[in-house]
Amino acid sequence: MTYHFNLMKFFFPIDDHLYRINKAEKVHNLWKVSVLLVLCSMLIYGWAASFGMGTDLLSKGAVGLSELQYERNKLWFVLGRTGYGMVLALFILFLPTLIFQLVTDIPYRKVLVMQQIVLFAMLLERVIWVPIFVNFGLDWYVSPLSFGIIFSYLTEAEWPVYFFGAVSLFQLWIIWFQIRYLSYLSSIKIRWVYINVLSLHILYWLIAAFIAYFDSFMISGWFK
């Protein structure tokens, strides 16, 4: 049996696609979808940066700059975020795929299907966040879609807000989806699926908080 992966049709219904993927001997259309997702990630992150998302510190440090200097630095910022979108997409697609393949012994191409859905959900969250930022000025870690906005009222410390800001409704859906997908295709005990999926996401949130915490120092350093 051959399964031709279609990103948009996967959700209608999910159970049917999980059954077909599990029975499939070959999975086609993966690399085309991977390239498309990487390009979309680059465009979305570059598009978000063009609205000034993440440039609040850049703006504060640009008081003494000429208009030409400011626009030059803004261009570099947009290009940097575009490159970040590419690196992030490649990371999400291929590194967790390798880890889960080694842990569960599910064929690599079948795990890659799961990670393509995960990346798609992450990019959808990013697209939804853009109008929230533009209209309300809320950064990602205090988005109403995340738990960071709750912790921003509980503490003034930045790091916990960044950490819980990375825990969003979309992230919870992704965790549910990965556990469901891996437990359906794998014969390992369900508790090990939970442990591996949750551990990897906690690592993601720690990395996101780390990057956000030190981002201010990197951006402000451009103007020294």
C-alpha cells in the first residue's frame, strides 16, 4: 500500500489517515511538502519581522541613528528573522523525527509526516499571532493563546513569563497529536510515549525562554 501525503487533507478525518499511514509500505510527497513548509516558515517569520515584531528593543536603541542607518538595521533584522524561520523549520522537521524514530522504531518517513503536521500547526499559530500583535501590541510570550499572559500578572521576572509564554493552546494540541500519532503507530508502552513527547516539549520551552531572554542583549548590541 502506498500513501500519498496531502497536508491539507490530513485532518479530514485524522483517524483514517493514521490507519492508512500505519498500513502503508511507502509514503510519497514528503520532500515536496518539506520544502514548501520551510519556504512558508521563512516568509512568515520575515513577514512578521516587517511589522516590527520583536523590534521594540531595536527601536529604543535607534534614537541616535539616522533614518538610513535605522532602515539598514531593520533590513538586517528582517533578513535575520527570515533565516531564523528556515533554521527553525529544518530543526522541527528533522531532529525530532530522528529522535522519535530511534525511540519508537517507526519508519523515518512516517514520523516525518507527523512533524510536518506539527510544523504546520506552529506556523498557523504564528500567522494568527501577527494580527494580535499589530492590533493589540502583545508579544508572543503574552499572547492570549499562551500561558505567559497569566504569569505576567503573577511575577515581574522575565524568564518564567518567557517559559510559560512558549506553552500555548497550539502547543498543547501538538502534544496531544504527537502522543496519539506515535502511540497508534508504535508498539511501545504508552507511558514511554508520554515521557518522550513531554520531555522534548519541555526542552523546546526551555530553549525558547533562553533565546527570548538573551535576545534583548543581542539586539541591543547592534547599536553599541
